[in-house]
Amino acid sequence: MTQKQIRNIFLSVGFIAVGVTAFGMRRKKNYAFDLVQDEIQKIGPQLNPDADATSQIGGSTIGCNLSNSYIEDAVNSLESSMYGPWYFGWLGTKKKLMFNTIDGLACAPCFNKVKAKYNADSSRFLVPDLRAELSGEDLTDFNLKIAQLTAQCR
């Protein structure tokens, strides 16, 4: 064998090793995701982060007895937590304010009122905007808070 053939064999083996490793990592990630989804399905729809409280539009507001001024304050607090008081996106997300505002809502109908007000005021969807501001453990905490909020008033 020539030097060139040996080099090509080593390069091929290297590419195959990298491909197999990348495929294995992707497969492992998909498997873990499937396990989490299966666990969510076992727990039930009341803990699904994508249940009623996270639907983009609609959602029942019956059962929420918070005043309109409280709903407006909640919308303003959530906007402030995302964009800051002067709407500069580069100032960072105020996660504590965001989570405290969500905790202050009684249940899913109240969150639906907040979503409707935000959607009407900004022509955007609240939940995707909030999720876009978060990542990692904060995003997981947010999804759990939304799931708990959805399950509270059933």
C-alpha cells in the first residue's frame, strides 16, 4: 500500500468514528426526550406544560375573579421582566419578577386573561415570548410553573 492509500484509510476511519459518535449522541438525546415525554403522558394532561394555560389563543377565563387593573399590572410586570422598563432587549431578563408575577396569578383562567390582554396590546403571543427569554433550568422551571398553574383550578 502507498502512503496516500494509508492516509485515506485513516481519514475514512476517522470520519466514520466521528459520524458514529455524532449519531449515537443524537440518538441518546432523542431517547432521553422520548422518556421525558412518556413520563409526562403517564403523569397526565394536568401536568403537561402545553396544556390549556399555554395555548396561544382562547382559553377559558371563567373562574378568574382578579380585577382588570391587576391583570394589566401583571401584563406590565411580565413585559418589564422581558424587556426592562424602557424596552431595551439587551438589559437581560428579570426572571425573579417573571416568576413572581406568574405565582401571583390564581389559576389558568387568570393566566388566560393575562395572555389575552398581552396578545391584544402587543399583537404577539405571551407564552412563546416568555419561553424565548429563558433557557436551561429556568425554562424547565417556567414550564413546571405553567403546568402547576393549569392544574390548580380544575
